[in-house]
Amino acid sequence: MTLTITNIKRSNSDKTESVTLENGVIKGWNIPAEGETIDGQGGTVAPALIELHAHLREPGQTEKEDLASGLAAAAAGGYGTVVCMPNTVPVIDDPAIVRSLIQKASGLGFARLHPAAALTKGQHGEALAELSYLKDAGAVMFTDDGRTNENARVLRLGLEYAGSLGMVVSVHAEDASLRADGVMNEGPVSEALGLPGNPAAGESARVARDLEILAGLHAQGSKAHLHIQHLSTARALELVRGAKARGLNVTCEVCPHHLTLTDEALRGFDAIYKVAPPLRTQTDADALLEGLKDGTVDCIATDHAPHTRAEKERDLLDAPSGIAYIELAFPLMYTRFGGDLGLEKLLDLMTAGPARLMNWPAPSLEAGAPADLVVLDLDTEREVNPAEFKTKAKFTPWAGEMLRGWPLLTVVGGQVAYRRE
Amino acid sequence: MTAAPASPSARPRHLLDFQDWSPERLTAILDNADTMLQVLDRPVKKVPALQGLTVCNAFFENSTRTRTSFELAARRMSADVLTFAAGSSSVSKGESLRDTVEVLTAYKVDAYIVRHHAAGAAHLVARYSGKPVINAGDGRRAHPTQALLDAYTVRQEFGSLEGKRVAIIGDVRHSRVARSNAELLPMLGAEVVLCGPATLLPSDLAALPGVTLTSDPKEAVRGAHAVMALRLQKERMGGGFLGSLQEYADTYQVNEALMAEAESGAIVLHPGPMNRDLEISGEAADGARSRILQQVENGQAIRMSVLYHLLVGRD
């Protein structure tokens, strides 16, 4: 199978070029067109984006999302690779589930799927899952995600075991006892709204604990790698910055919703803004942006967390947490922060950044590299229209906003995974 | 998502909290309650103002007192009243709030009175029904008719709220009554002091205009014209907020000794239901300073006035 994309530019150049893809790899640039030809409409080509944190809800919660809808949404967002979280029903703690998900996804023709598996059996935080078998089955990361790791000893064991396998342990860093019944950031807004607050210390205290555990393991020679998911507070970011300066093997991700929204959004009592960790303050958002710039933050992840409309129409105490927006993450980031961060840095945070922390080969557009790429329209403003979403969650905080940077074309393994009509 | 700025001319469609209400409008509700109290003193306690309208008492959380007060208020205004109690309804079968409200609206309900355990639920009913909504208590957020009846009771005593100091003592953290009073009373010229043990007194409430916080009850009542004891939920003990109920009562109980520190003519308020001899002593509840039963009577008049204000003379 051969495919040539013409009329495209690379992000660091103004030259109009073409690229030919063959047998799943990049064959060459500006060589005579072969096979099917697609007009890239003058768009900017980049390696396909990598998402390290998405909830695709399969198996067991396919009313919210499934592999087909979630991976199609990812491809529409310019993503070529997605790591899905294991908090499904049943939990992804069994090698057979990992294999079946990978097999099913590979036949869909959308983004590639790399499942994360549970760190502990049933994500109960009590006994390690079969980490070695899970890795062999294709799991790329271990996490108990939103179940948080209340038992510090078990997390320590997991970091140690996974470290010996060269695997990342990612954590939803939040002390459940400090969170208590909190449904939004604790502060003047939560008090004004009469909603139970979740203090920033819930995140920073947990990050501090986990960093101490990691430092102790390193001192004993362990290669353990701790990845902190969806960092949301200025203080926790500061702790990670310090830990990196000490040379700890810690990485972290930040989500666009924590950069673009604050707890003020809850004033209308719309549970569409309920997310875990919660939307914080502008001070936190500013600190996170600073963290993106200075390298404290390793990558941007979306924590794509679809729920049904009926679930998100419940009251704020009852509604589940999560926002699903994988298909507009790049346009949102590019429109809001493209000028501030620069295109190269933004792309790095969504391609090479996640690949580096996962120890994957650096995404590349050179001949011989995997033919996973995206063509972005950086100029045309388009309105966010949830009715067009591929995800089953056809609603979003950004509905009606004008954004630039929409993907025109996403290619995965040399095959068209998304093409804008 | 923030409310439009209040203007004296705009007539709010709902009473969810006081955000889009002006002091002038709120004063009009208090003024009109005088008339409603006169109606309640007549042998025939009924006016035809809401004839033909159907008001739904939608109580997703149990409350006998508030529900009864609203129900009587609506009936005395000649409205038809549909009482919906979540415990014995489709909600217990898993129906969503939106579906419930849409079904009730299809019965041609003209206005809702909503009590719910979640802050913001009254806002959701307003959004889903498109009908006027009176918030009868949403979680720990707001209970605006309670605050209005408290304001009315203080005004009745002193002629005006201007320059008056109201101390509210107890579990402020979990109290919608405290939050609504802290929002309303400063709008009408009064000063509010919130008081309770530090664990039940969120420091962020100090950001509200006209509101100060203290954990010292004597400091709270000094110069106070009205002292309100909040109900202490005994269940809170499980949350670890307090050492013991005895310790709480010894420190924060509104009693004769504490009232001796207040202004000489100061009155005692309580939103009910009371835990006698816990947050309030029997003597204080029944004594000459107590206006607790007056609050109950005023509550009905205030609710009649709010219904009138929201539902009469609107197309």
C-alpha cells in the first residue's frame, strides 16, 4: 500500500513538499508520487500526536465510549497512539483483556491502542497484578488511576517491581482522606457555592509522599519510574520541579482543561465542569503553563473521560467526574497557547515528550520512520461543534468556541485514520 | 455563567439565591410580607392571588417544616399545590433529575419550590423546567426564604436592618441558612458575624462583603442585636469535626449567659428544628428574648410574599 500526501509543509519550514508512505513507513520526501494521492491543502505536517491518558470505557461501559468511538475521536484529534486507562468493568488486570483490546483495536483502522494495565488486582490497591504477564501481553504502563494508591507500601512494591521490568507506574496523586467528599477545588468559590471542597494539599501531600518513596527506592538502586498524571496544582508542580532537580526518575503530565478552565466555571452548577482532579485557580493554571515552558512538565495528556449526557446532567454531588475532548485538544492548545509556547514546543509536548517518558522511539518524519502523521490546518478558524464529535460524549465546555489548528488528515501505519470531509 | 448584574428595574424570575436581586426588590418582599401577616390574622386566611396556578413542592430531600410552610403559603394564595416527595417516587427508582422535572412540567406545573441535598440543584430545575423556581434549600448553599424571614424578624423588632449586628453561631460549614444570611443581611445594611469551632467555620467565607468570622462566641455576640443558633447535626460527630457534643455545648451554646454579652434588647433566633440544650438552652429558646415562634409565623408570610412577587402580574 502506497500513499502520497502533497501540498504540505513541515512545522519548521515554509517549503511546500510531498511525502510518500509505503508499507507503513515513510518512504521519502519529494519523490515522484506513487499510489493514492491526497492533497494536504497547504497544511502543516507533524508526527501523529500521542495520548498517554484516555478512558475508552471498553470493556463494560460502552454506553459512555468504546474502542471504535474513542479511537476514531483520537484520530480526528490528530492522535496516532492512545494509552487507555484500566478502570473498566472488569478492570484491565488480566493479560487476556489486554490482548483482546489490542487485537480489536488493530482491526479498526483508527489510532493505535496501547493499554495501561492495573497496578493491583482489581485496582483494589492491595495485591500486585501479574505485572510481568501484563507487560508480555502488551500493556505499556501500570496504574490504579482514579482509585488512588492509598496503601503506600503496595505502591512502593509496585514501583519496585515495574521498575525492574522497565515499566512506568503512573499515579492519580490525591490523598483520598484529604479529598473526602470534595467535588471541586476548595477555596472561596467552593465556599460561595456551598459545594464540598477538595484542597490543593490533597494533591501536593500525595505527590510529596510518592516522591519520598521513589527517592528511597533510587537510593537502593531501583530504576523505578513514577509518572504523575494530570498535575493540577502549583504546589505539586513545585515538588516535581525539585524532585527532577534532585535527579529522581519522575515525570508528569498536564491536561489542557487545567490550563484553560478554573473553579470559577462551576458557578453555573453545570457538572460538565466536574473533573478529577478538580479545576483549580488561575494561579495554578499559570504555574502549570510555566511548567510546560521550563520542562518540568513532560507531556500534555487530555484525560479524555467520556460519560453519558444523562450522567453529566445530574447534580454536582452525584454526577461522575470527567471531560471528553480528545478531538479538540490540539486546536484548543494551539489557539490558546500556540503563540506563547510556540508550535515546536507544543508539538514536542504532544509527540516526542510522551514518547520520551515511555521510552518509545522518538517520533520522526524522516524516511524509514513509522508512517504515523497528522496534517494540521493552522490558519482556518472553525467553531467547536459537539454534534460532529466522534466520541459518544457529544458535549463539551468549549462548544461554540472558535479554534484554529484542526487536523485535516491523520495517518496511522500508512493508512488514513481520519480525513476531514 | 455568572448572573447578570442586579438592576432595581429587573424583576428576577427565580429566587435561587440573592445574586440577581437588588436591595430594593428584597425590601419590597419584606414590605409585602406585612400585608401577608394581616391576611394570616383574618378569620378567612385566603386571598385569590394565585388562583388557577399550580405550584409544585418538589422535595428531593425530606423536610416537614419547610414543606408545610410553603404548602400553606401557596394554598393561602389559592394556588393548587402538587407535592412531590422523592422518597416515595420515581427518583428512588433511578429516574434522573432532568426526567423528573420534565415529567412534572408536562403536568402543567407553573412554578417549583425545590429542596435538594445538592448545591445547585434548584438552578438545574430552573434550567430544565423553564419555570420560576424558589429554592427551599439546596445542599449547604442557600435557603433564601429562611434568610428573608430572619431579616424580616430582625426588622420587625428594630424597625430597620441598617447598622444592626447579627451573630450566627454553630456549624457554619454545613449551613445553607448561614450562607444565605451572610449573603442577604449585608445587602440590607446589617453586619454579620459567623461563629463556630474552626473546623466548622470555613475561612474563605470571610471574603463575603459585610461578613466577619470568629471562633470566640463572646466576641461574636458583643454588640449583637440578634443571635442565631444553628442546628448542630449530630451526625457530624462521625466526621471528626468536634471533640464531643458536651464540649461544643459548653463553648458555643446560645444561652442566658452568652446573651448577657449581647446588646440589652438582643433577640434569639433559630431556624429549627432545635436540639434543645445542645446548640441552644431551653431558657434561651423559651425566654423573653426568643423570637423563634415568630420566625415560623413570619416564614409563612415571607413565602406568600415571594410567591406573589414571582408569580403575579407576569405574562
